[in-house]
Amino acid sequence: MSAAPKVRLGEIATARSGDKGNHANIGVVAKTAADFRLLQRALTAEVVARYFECLGARDVVRYELPNVHALNFMLFDALEGGASQSLRIDTQGKLLGSALLELELQFDSVYNH
């Protein structure tokens, strides 16, 4: 039996991110309806929380926007105070979407793109 396929998120989606005060917001838009169904199963709040564990977010919540084939993630308290207080390079979380696109997702079935 072969291993479940892995796909880099950027192959099947685009992303945009930013800040809401001290919270980061990442929108992920699937390129196709089939890709969205894959993301619904594989790109969970827990996966995103693990991927960005180093940010120390208090909580990660996922919202679904099925009519536009998108998922939105809120990473609460992930920006060390936000734009006016943080000493991080990316004080507004603008690079988090690009970083998330490098995530390799493992699917439980054959992926044909």
C-alpha cells in the first residue's frame, strides 16, 4: 500500500493575510470546487495551529465560506501586541498567508489535480 499523497497548499489554493489588532487573519481560497472539498477535510484549525505554533496563538478558529470556496482562519493573540506594539518583523501578519501556502497537506485518498 502506498503512502497517502502530499500536496503543497499553494498548488491548490491562494491566500491573503493581515491583522485585526493583536489577532492574525488568514484567508485561503481554493482554486477549484474539488480543491475546496479537499481543504475542508485536510486544512483544519488544528493543522494551522500546529503550523504556526511558534507564534503562540491563544486559539485558532476556522470559518468556512463555501460559496467562494474559501476558509478563513483567525489566530487569536498571535501578533505580540499587533502593529503598534510588536517587535516582530511582520507586525501585521501580512506574510502569514504566503507562509501557509508552503504547508504540505496529506490526503487520506488519491489526489488527482
